[in-house]
Amino acid sequence: DVPVGVFLSSGIDSATVAALAAEAAAGPLDALTLGFREYAGRALDETPLAVEVARRYGLRHQVRWVTRDDFGEAVEPLLEAMDQPSIDGVNTYFVARSAREAGWKVALSGLGGDELFAGYPSFREVPRAVRALRPFAAVPGLGRAVRSGAGPLLRMAGLSPKWPGVLEYGGDWAGAYLLRRALYMPWELPERFEPEFVREGLARLETLPALRRSVEGVASDRLRVTALEAGWYMRSQLLRDTDWASMAHGLEVRVPFVDVEVVRTVAQLCHAGFAPTKRDLGESPRPPLPETVLGRSKTGFSVPVREWLLDSHEGGRSRVHARRGLRGWAEVVYGASSVRAPGNPAAGRSPGRPAARRHVGLLATEVCTPGGVQAYMLRLAEALAPARPEDGHAFHCASLNDATESLRRHPSLRVCATLYGASRSKWRLALRLLAFPRVDVLVVGHPGPSPLAWLLKAVGRVQRYALVLHGIEAWRRLSWPKRWAAQRADAVVATTTYTAREFGRLNGVREDRLHVIPLCADERGWGENEGFRLDGAFKLLCVARQDASERYKGFEMIFEALARITDPPEPHINLVGTGDDQPRLKTVASELGVGDRVTFWGVLDDAQLAAAYEDCDVFVMPSQKEGFGIVFLEAMLRGKPCIGGAHGGTPEVIEHGKSGFLVEYGDVDALVRYLLALRADPELRRRLGERGRELARSRFSAAAFRERWRRVVLEEPLGSLPQAFEAIEPVAAISSRTECAKEEA
């Protein structure tokens, strides 16, 4: 009493339904086949054999072609029609839409034929795996150990993410079936969702025990797989997806193979040892199906997903290359379902459901020792770490030279989902990083480990990476592996424009990949030490390593300037820090006659160092090669005028004549002139110090630093960062400011 048709593909199931329905129909029966130009001439093209079957049984046959543009127009309504996320149903959605346009009310489908007549590869693969792997499953802990140890190597080889779990899961029916059908294995889920959500969900679902119960008491391999495929894949995915995809167009789909009498009959035949095959099924109509159909390998009723499905969805192309199979499409679907408006009928079905998380990683060379690079890494970790659970990203940190226990002492690192210190072992670091969760954005804190970041990206463990530059280590041409990795970084972030420009020029990094995020001043309290005082009447302070490898700091310039200023109040330099060059520096000071006006304090604790900054009159470090100079910010934050070198990154920290003065390296006359001016004019010192404090709290504030980095790493949707990160402070935009400062100096 209503128009009825058949969904016809080139497979045995739908062709048998069409042939038997044609026998029972009072008149010609309508049939519909979907075609895709991308499949033309390939085994996946359904149309030639469907036309042959339609002619054989006298069907009124239509072929509807679905194009890339059709999908682009239908993707949003399709996602809206899903009652919960699914990777399936797209094919049924389009064929149901075409059937409704043809005036059909009811369609017959061959769904269920593969489950009853052993059409899936799982009917061969699952029993074979169980027999081969059962002995390994009997060894306690072996499978888990192999998964943990060999997993990174198998991923490097480009194998399926499921391969590491073969020994752990493949030895029983439930685990082997999960390996065959699961989109993600249980150990992969914490990479995409909150670990607590995963633990709660797996405990509530009891997936493996429930799968085992499905085959309890079933005697034959064939019926075990049928029970698994029909009870799980068919019932929970195929039938459910057919329901929403067809009802979205007001079409009723009927599935004759799932009729209870058919299921009972096939089960009885299998139990009696006469299990019917797909060929038996195809030979049941009169006349039987053509041999071209009966002898055809199974391909399934598919849509050209990797060719254009994801490519038509925003951000999809990058995921096609980054995810195996339908995982990329799964993330698109799940992301869409997570952001539906409250008015959508499909929204709110899982309150509190966490969306797929972004994973952010920091690969540092060192964090736990004093120094400017180490301070940058610690501030960067604080900026990237989630401040609260609802931040929606997981933070992972690894350090080459620190021990894990040392890293755990830092409060800002205790929130890390993964924290690892390699204790100076590059091999341990590499192997541990391969075992990390897949990272969406990896920030590499130094050019040294950049080849490792490139390797992680090449094997699919990292989607994008940014390289951080600090100063002198970047002012040279790198070795070719590091240069290769730097040129392929998605962003190269320097602390100063000078460093960015020098690195790009020497190492062939494109200008659009170079960005500047300066270090921030540490505004937290360092403790109090009111009893600590520096030496001297006019107190100069310099905080720096005194190593022979860093003789460019300008200590000799300071000693020579002191020797020229002999009238009271005599300037006195207080040197904080230590190093192997300290004995030589003491000798130089003595030879210049200023040994009694130089105090070597060694290493001070935080409270003493804070007191030293507060007590000094001027901070002096006329360095020739300073990459940034965090010590300048520390002095400026306490309202102290600074004298620095007119080289490297210092002119981007000190505003000449406004927050301090810049001198050319070796120009002792200029250093003496500025020291005399500052000694003679307390108001000048106050004015320069106030401007420096203002700069430290605005341009170089911790809040600005955090906002810049989080904008780069966290604000884009998962997996859709642009090819080049957003320019935070483009190199060209601040080059003129640096040059002007140097010319003034």
C-alpha cells in the first residue's frame, strides 16, 4: 500500500534481498544504488554489478551520484541528525535521502547478512588470533609489558596503534574482537579524555566482561563470531545508525535478514554442522545471483571518506593525514556533538561529558638550576599548565638534564599529566617521549633536542612543534640535523627580535615562522631578608655567571670604570654568582687597584638576592652577547636603573635614556659617564627606575607572557592550528625600535 524499494549494492546480501523481493512483488520492483566518481573503475565502484543484477531480475533501477559538493551541503544536517556520535551512517543517510526524493516510503536493506552468513573477515581473523595468541595470554603481565615497551617502536614503524596490544588482548575472544572492531583501544582513551572519566566509563561499561558473556556456552567458532558481530556491531552501530539516518528523511528501512525466524534457522543449521555460506545465500534466488557477484571479494557499502569526506569539513584535511582510518572523521563528529546548542534535541544527552582534550607538551633541556634559560622554561611551564580542571587540556613535561624527583619539587609542574626527567640520558628521553600520549603541540625549549621533535612529528606522535630560542646558542649556524628540524618547525619563538633575525638569517628559517615572546619578570615574593646589605657607598650590582666561557659579560669594563672614579662616594661593584673564571677576575681587580671595591658574593638564596636588588643603586652588566637578560627585568621590577650592553637582545629590554643606558662593549668612557651621571642625580635614578618598573609590569609581565603563549598553543580548536602560528610580536614590527636604541647609545 506504499512505495517500496531495495537498497542495491554490488554485494551478495542486498542483491539476494532484491532478487527474492522481485519474486514476491506483484509488479516491477524499484532499486536504488549510490555511485561516487572517486570510485569509478575501482573495486569499490558498486554501480556496474548493481546494473547487472537489476537487469537479471527486472528491477526498475536508478543510480544516484553523490558528489563532494553534496556532502559539503549535507554535512551539518547529517551531524545534527545523529542522536549520538558515530563514524557510520553516512552512506545510509545519502541513500535514504535519494530514496525519499524518488517517492519511496519503505526500503529493504541487506543489513545482517554478513553477521549471519559469515561475510566479515573477523570470522577468519578472530578465531585464528585466539588460537595463536592464547599461550601468550597465559603468561601474567607479558602482554602489558610488551605493549608498554614495544609500543613506541611499533608506532615509529607506522603500524596500527592497536598492534602493541596484540599479545595483551588477542588471546581470548573478547580481546581479539575488541582489537578487530574498536575505534580506540582502552589504553588510548586517556589521551583524548579526562583519565578519571575514562576509568569511570570503563568500570561502568565492563566492556571486556560483557563481550565474554556474549560467547559463554557457544560451542562453535562461527557462532561465537556471529554472537559478537550481531550483538555488538550490528545492534549497537549498524541498526542504530540506519534508524537515525533513514528517519532523518522520513523513510522506514526494513531488514529481512534480522527477522527472528531467519536468525533461528541459521543458528540451528550452524549448530547442526551445516553452516550456510554467503554463496549458499546467493544461490537461493531463482535464478541464482550471477557469478560476477558470487565470486566478488567483500568491499562493503562505503563512502569515499579519505578522498573527500573530511576534506569538505573545516580542518579535516590535516586530520586525514594525521589519523588512521576513520579516527579523524570520528574526532570531527565528536567535536560537533560536543558543541551543539542547548536547543538541539541531540544536545545534553551526556551531561558533564568531557570533550576530547588537547595535549600540550614541553621538552626542556633544564629547569631546576639557576639561569635565564631555566627561568624561561619554568615560567613557560607555569603558562602552559592548566590552571583549573575545566581548562580542557593536558600538560606533559620532559627535561633532558633534570631528574624526575627534582621536577616534582616545583609546584607549577605537579599538575603535569606526565612528568619525566631523563637525568642527562638522551636515549632514555627519546624512548620515554615515544611512550608519551600523542601531543597536539610540543614546545621545544632549546635547539638541542629539536631533531627529536622533528622525529616525533614524522612518526605521528606530535602534530606540531614550536622551537624556543634564548640568545647566544641561536646566533650561529646549527649542525644540519638541528637546522633541518628548525626549518620544519611550525613556529620559532625567540625572546628578542635580534635573536630571531640572527637565527633566521644563519639557519634559513622563513620570516613568517619567526616570532618574539619576551621573558617575563617574576613578580612573586622571594621572601624577606632585611638584614642583608650590599657593600659600598654607591652600590652597583651585577648578577651573572663568572665562567671563562662567558667573558663577554663586561666585568673588566666595570673594574676599569671603578679605577677611573676615585672621588667619593666611590662606586662599589657587588658581583653575585660563581664560576671557574672568578680567580682570574679577582686578579684583574687587584691589578687595577680596585680589589677592595669589588665584592664576590657567590650564590645567594632568593631572599638575599631580593634584598640585594632592593639595596643597590644601579644594576650594571655591559654584556656583549646577552640574549635577553632576565636580571635586567629583576632589577627593573624593583625600580632600579640599569646599564647594559648595546648588543644582542639587551636594547629590547632597556630603553636607552628612559629606563637606563646602553653602552658599546669596551667603551669604558661611556660607562664612566653614565655612572657619574647616575651617582650625581638621585632624581634621575628614581625616574629611570620608575620607567623600568612600569615596563617590567606591562610589556614584560607574567600575565602578558602567559597570555601570549596560551594564545599560540591553546586557543585554536584541537588539531586545527594553522600552518604557521599566529605572530605574537612579528620581527619586522619591532626591528626599528631596536636599531634606534642602538643608534642612541
